[in-house]
Amino acid sequence: MVVNPDHCTGCHICELICSFTKFKVFNPKMSMIRVDYDYKNYKLEKIIVCTQCGTCVTVCPRGALTYTDGVIMIDYDKCIGCLTCVTECPYHAMVVIDGRPYKCDLCGGDPQCIKYCVRGVLNAS
């Protein structure tokens, strides 16, 4: 995924569509993408989303994270919930929901946040 932050208005549609796609609720706290926007100064601070860098794969003690077609996936049958992947993520792109780690998996190759980003901030790489 390519992020063009100059066009972001802080609408948070990407967060809402992500949480709805994954958990069937509109809740930005349950989103795999996060938008930090300074509304006082009308300025984007940062967009946080997994870059698929692989750090989490290398630190997982159980091998629960693996590359699958260029995307890091979590095997919850192997995950012991130690959250090492979350603490070691250099981009702070992993989130914890109900004690389990989650990260962007690009919606299985059809990223919904890209489809619904009205300003074209998010694009397929």
C-alpha cells in the first residue's frame, strides 16, 4: 500500500471501513489503519498502517506470523498472545483487541480502505 499523506483531510473513513470489514462494527479503535490528524492546525500528523516489513515475523516465538503472497498473516492457532509482535513493531502498526494481536492483511488482496478513501490518500502499490 502506498500512502500519499498530503491529501488526507482526517475524515477517518479508512478506519471505519477497516473496523467494519474486520469486525462488523464502525469503531476506529478496532481498525488496522490509524489516522493521527491535528484538527486545530488542519494538519496530518501520521497515518499508521502495516508496511509488511517482517519484524513481527522474526520476533514471534511460536512462528504464528508468516509471509503469504507478500502479506504477513497471523495464525491464531499458533499465537500464544505474548504480544511480542506488537511491542517490537517499529511502526506501531499492530493493534490489540480483546488480548489478541491484529495487523493489516490488505483484506486478502482487496484493501477496502483504498476503495473508500475519497481523497486518494491510499493506493495499491
